[in-house]
Amino acid sequence: MGVEIAIAAGKVVFLLLVLVLQVVAMGVFFERKVSAVIQDRVGANRASIFGFAGLGVVNTLIADPVKFLLKEDIVPAGVDRRLHFWAPIMGLIPALVAFAVIPFGDVVEIAGRTIELQVAKLDVGVLFVLAMASLGVYGVVLGGWASNSRWSLLGGIRGSAQMISYEIAMGLALVSVVLTYGNLDLQEMVRQQGALVWGWLPAWGIFYQPIGMIVLLVAGIAESKRIPFDLPESESELVSGYFTEYSGAKHLMFMMADFVEIVLIAALVTTFFLGGWQVPGLGRTGFDFPGGTHVALPSIAIALLQITAFGVKLVVMTLFQIIVRWTLPRFRYDQLMALGWKGLLPLALANVMLTAAFVLWLGGAGA
Amino acid sequence: MSALLFLAVAALTIASALVVILHKSPVYSALGLVGTLALIAMLFLGLDAQIVGFLQIIVYAGAIVVLFLFVIMLLNLQEEPEAFAPSALVAFGLAGGIGLAAIVAIGLARAPLPTGPLRDRFGTTELLAERLFTTYLLPFELTSILLLVAIIGAVVLGKKKLP
Amino acid sequence: MTDPAPLSWYLVLSAVLFGLGATGVLVRRNLIVVFMAIEIMLNAVNLTFVTFARSQQNADGHAIVFFVMAVAAAEAAVGLAIILQVFRARATVNADEVTMLRW
């Protein structure tokens, strides 16, 4: 019993510290640098250690967090202290916990044990992701309400309305994904994407569910309240929306929740549509080339290859969301709601019906 | 779910329910409700009801209580000066609740509930879906009509000027 | 999955929760808090159903809980819309002050 707990704890530590939080840090850095490249400027590069500025890495990844952590924690008068304290925490925890069902590798064999590289092997993994997405609304709602300020309240109301509207489209996109794979467990979904169609095309979800991918991506960007959907925290309208009255470490927590959700959406799109940890041609015992040759590899090497593939795909999708953020202007609130209810919802519904018809025609689910 | 863990979760659930009915501020009552619902979902998971547990979080804690919080924020309800009925009614309610719990406890002490071995794939989506689409097909379809009626009703009732 | 705690305890817990919910409905004056107490009662019933489902190894209990959740969602939506209308008409959600059909 103790060994199993230790293995699970090790998986959590590895996933979060080595994979997710590194991609989050990369995302924070790329946010500054990619925005600079898009806007034809240099970006933040003033902070340096003994003259070494590291292209802005020292500024973004060392100076900024230290600044946030050392800033004074200002709590305005008249706020509800308990809610004000717990709102950033309730925003961050569901985003981090949702990674428990994301698989980051197949299996690894250590000391005779076969360890599944997924923290929690739930039979209903997809529902867990949806549950954590719906719990993320509380950070916004409480942050807006507890701040005793009209901008925060407006940001909170807008944010929660937006999040619950786009949850529906996200849920329907996930329904069509579940119809395609016939399974709710994310690890099984990724395993089904390992086949090679016609001998060379990897059976990734993007070829089976293009509309589903678009719906999930748009709904995911709206859920994490990124531009073009960032009315709840619109910088030019609402000061900072629902986290106006937060400073120092709590502000850092809200921003971190923002980036963790970006990586979460990237992980979901990767898992469902880009083959997760699958490397085309890599089976459980080694490479299977189309010609028929088989190169055997030790289990650890295979696991590392798969984790690297997963990490690369995560970074690609994170970069995609960052580029989208700095390219598109912001939606107006009525446009945002119209897109969610009159655009994405019918599209997702039609996709579900189309997928169901296809699955019935092909005689059963399973890619 | 071992007995010790159950006792801890049960104590927390009762504490959250007490927050819901005792706290003067509606926002804290709503948060107490979230706590109660999440803990009950944990109890569901302990009873091997996986899909029902997560549905509980998605539907109840993630949507219904958000709706409650929305309405509270919209109406800007603060703490209330006089939140409770006269003490006679309180005593009556408490007596009724304690009586019910006592009856159930005494009845169960005479005939405890058996715990069978776990069926294969119990609590998963497949079993629930098999029930929903065979025995309970009619209620399933009627529920979808009910939800449609509720949506239309809520939209009409929420208008500023009723027709 | 390991064995659950003695199932009778779950039933006692749901009876206690039901009693608490009923007390809340009787005792509180704020209409929204009354609604929340009703939700607690519904959840206590859900817990009973799931406990019996586990005891009898029967997924019928899960199906009933599914329906209870759907009906509770519908009821919450319509009920809160009604409370909004009451607030617009009387500027209060205190049950003691919403006693006359006019004025």
C-alpha cells in the first residue's frame, strides 16, 4: 500500500514539477518574447545578473516572480477577508488537479512493476476534466464578489457567465470525442491513436474530428479567459477585472492559474486530437518502421521518448494560444455570448450528430 | 472507503450543512452548499459510484450553485439582520430532524444493510447507460422535455416585463 | 475497490442531512437559503439511493440519482427565476414580507 502511494506521489511530482510547471514557465517567457516579436520590438530584457540578461529570461522568470512574492499584500477596506483570501486558491486548485487524468506516457517497467504513466486511472476521466473546469468558475465569482469594487464585480459576473456558457460547447466537443473513441478513459483514447492508417498516417484525432478540435480549442480559450475572450479581465476596460484588488502573491496565483489553464487546454487538445504521447511508429517494445524492421528499445527510453513527444506537443499548442492572444482583438460582450450560444453550441451539436451517424455507419466506436 | 475516512467526511458534511442553514450571509451559505455537495460526491466515490459522483460535481457544484451565487450577486444580498424564524419553530424543526435520524438509526441497528461483493464494472458509464436506455427510457426522454420546458420557463420568467 | 464503511452509517448520515435540510426550510426566512436547504434534502435522498445501489449491486439506484439531479437542476433554474421576479416586485427576498398578494 505504501509503495503504491509513493509511486502515485512520484508521478504527481514528475508530472507537475518536471512537465507542467516547466511548460507554464516557458509559456510565461514566450508570452513576453512572442508578443515582442509580433509587435516588432525587443521585449523585456533590462533585469540582469552581473550583466547576464539571458535574452530576457532573467527578467521574466527570475525578477518578475521575486517581485510578485515580495510585494506588499494589500487588502482593501470593506472586503470580505475570508473570501478575498480563498478566491485565488479556488481558482488555481481545479486547474492543477485536472492534470491528474492526463496521460503523459504509456507504461514504464521499473523493478518488475508496470507503472502506468497517468496519475489517476479513472474509468470516467473525461468527466473529471469537465468537473474541474466547472469548479474553476468559483475563483472568478468569489474574486469578483469579495473585492468590494465595481470593476471586480463586473469582471466577476462577466467571467462566470462566459465560463458557464462555453463549458457547454466544451462538453459537447468532448461528447463527440468520446463517441469517436468509445471510451471515457484518456489513456485508452491515446492508445487508440497509435495505429498507422494506410501504413503511414498516424490515427490522430485531428483527422477523425476536425470540427471537434476547433470547437474544443475555441471553447478552451474562452474558458481560460484569454484574448480574444478576455472581457472579464480586459485591461483597457476594467482595470484588471476580477483580480483588480489583488496584489503580490495572490495576483501571482491568479496569473499562474491563467497559464496553468492554458497548458491544460493544450494538454487536452494534445490528448484528444494530436495523439498525446504517441510517437508515430513507436510501439511498446520499440520502433516499428513501415518497411517491417523493428528496433527494440529499453522501457525507460521508450517512456522518455513519449514524455518528450508529449512535452513538445504541449509547447506547440501553448505557443499557438499565445500567438492567437497577440494577434486577435477582443470580442465585445454580446459578440462573445452570441458566439458561444448561437455559434459554437449548434456547431458542436451538429458535430455530435454527424459523429454518431458515422460511428453507426462504420459499425461501432473505436477510431 | 474505510470507516475512519467515512467518519471524517461525514463530520465535515454535517458541518457544511450546518453552515448552509445557520450562517447569516447567503454567500457563505452557498459556499457551504458547495462544500456539502463536494463531500457528498466524495461519499459517492467511496460507494464505487464513479459516474454519479462526477456528475454530482459537474451538475450540482459546478452549475446549480453557480446559478445560486449569480442570483445572490445580482440581487446584492448582504448579511441579514433577522434570519431565523421564532424559536418555537426552530425547536420543532430540530426535534423533527433528530427524530427522523433516531428512527433510521434504531431501525438499522436491528437490520443492518448487507454489503455485497462488487460487481464487475459497477458504477461505470456502461452500466448506467444500459439502465437509462432500456428500463428507464421513457423517463429519460421525458427528462429532456422537462429540461426544455425549464429552460423556456426560466427565460420567460427572467424577463423584465412579463407578457 | 476496498470495502466501504458499514452501509448503515451512510443511511444514518443521509437521515441526518435530510433532517438538517428540513430544519433549514422551516427555520430560515431568506427564500434563497430555503432553496439551498431543499437542495440538501435532495442530496440526502441521492445518498440513500446510491447506498442501496451499492448494497444491491443494482445500477437502478444510479439511474434514479441521475433523474433526481436533472429535475433538481430544472427546479433550481425555474425557482431562481421566480425569486428574481419576486425581488423585482417587492424588493425583498424575505419570506415574512412576501405575504400579501397585493401591495
